[in-house]
Amino acid sequence: MIVDSNVENYIRSLSNTKDSRLFKLEKYAKENHVPIVESEVANFINILVTLKKPKNILELGTAIGYSSIVMGLSFSDSNIVTLEKNSKMVEIAQNNILKFGLEDRINVVECDAYEYLLNCSSKFDMIFIDAAKGQYLKYFKESMKLINDMGIIVCDNVLFRGMVCDEKALTKRHRKITIVKRLNEFLKYISNLEEYKTSIIPIDDGMSISYKI
């Protein structure tokens, strides 16, 4: 646990989803074991988008479209490209986006996120990375080429259940070692970039926010 469970539960009790449509998506994700951002992370993203007002957003990792929809509802002038390689998730996300009337502003692209980054020539005001955790460093490096000045790159799950700083946990979960080592490398990299200001936030499973100066 990164945050004490009592504190975490208390925060989530205060941040209960008030939009019944979003609540249905949360329920679906829980019942079908689809990973989406927790309610406190969704609220945080909502605040970020509301304050930053990014016109163009790129998301890596769509799943059922929950976080894309949260961002789309947070700023009515935003246009979002969200990447998902699972064709079943693409279909579910598109249907959910349609229910919210956001199909004109959220474009779900079925593809490999890294391949898209390598071939993309568009620029974005915000990039939200919530895809394969072991690939964050290479995602971030390519995202740096696409982010506008004063743009932000936000990454979810960067503390990986606290395992990034727990050597004992590594000895018990060998298959996670590679991911944890790569996340450690990623966190050190983004924390030492001269052209970015980065904050690592211990919320839920950990988030990072990097602001391009």
C-alpha cells in the first residue's frame, strides 16, 4: 500500500462519483476486472484538465474509455486521441463514448501505443500515459517530441504498489522485478530533466506530472 488504507478509503468516500453514467462505468470495470483509474485519480485528472484547459490530449491506454470520458467532460473544447490495441476494448470504449455524446471529440485509435508515438507528427498540450508500465521510459521519451511548450505529461501507476522502493517485495515477486527496475529508471530519468519540472505524487498507485518549461 502506498497510502494508508483508512486514509485511502476516507478520500474515496469523499470523492464518490456523482455522475450516474460514470458510476455505471466504474461498476462495469469492477465487475469485469478491467483496470481503470480510481475515483480520486479521476478527480485529480478532472482538476488538471479544468485548470490547464488542453485543446489537444493524447492518451496511451483506453480500456473502456473511462479516463478519456473524464477528460472530455472536464473541458468542452478538448480534442482527445486515445490509443488501445485490444479490439474488444476499442469497441466497448467507442460505445461508451457515444453514450456520453463525446464521439466528435474523442477518437479511439486501435494500435500499438509505441508505434503510434514513433509515427505521429501531431502536437499535444497534454499526454496521459496509462499503458504497459515496463515501457514508460520509452513512451515518455517519444512523448517529449510531441508535447507543446508548457504542456504536461501525466503518468499513472508509477509507484507500482510501493514496490519501486521495497527491495524485500522484489525477492518475493520475481516476475515483477523487470517492471519495477524499469519504473525506477523511468522515475530517475524524469526527475532529472532540465527542460521539465516533475512532481511524483503518492496518490492511489502513484502519479507523475511533468511540465515542459
